[in-house]
Amino acid sequence: MKKNLNKYFSIILLLFGLSMVTNHVHAADFPEKGDFITGAKAWAENCNRCHNLRDPKELSDDQWITAMFHMRLRGGLTGQETRDILTFLQQSN
């Protein structure tokens, strides 16, 4: 009897723990936020090299995350530059 109770108690704790983790993690929480003003300057200085400046509303916030991580590699941006530009684009959206 005690063995069964421990088994069920362990399962309940596991399920409760998993539900706590999944309830608090969202894509919007990542990456951490950068600086809006620095991001605006970096966007104008870096992105204009290869692209015409586009309206931040052309992509959704999630799409900008994907685009910025791709452009970090292609454009040789630092992690901080990427976060700053992403913050600018998302807050302008």
C-alpha cells in the first residue's frame, strides 16, 4: 500500500512540476531584451548595407526573431547588436 502511494505521489509531483515549467516559458521571453535606441542606430547602420530599410511591421515579432538570428550569422553581428536590433524591430512593430 505504502509503495503504491509513493508511486502515485511521485507521478503527481512530476506532472505538477512539468505543468509549472510549461506554463511559464514562452517564445516571447527569449532572447533577452536589448536597447531600443542602440538597436535603431545599429539597424540603420548595418541592415542598410544589404537591404533597403524595411518597415518593422512587415514581419511579426516571432518572424523577426528568426530573421535576426539568421542575419546575425550572415551580417556578422554580435549577440548584443542582434538583441538591440531585435528589440528595436519588435517595439516598433
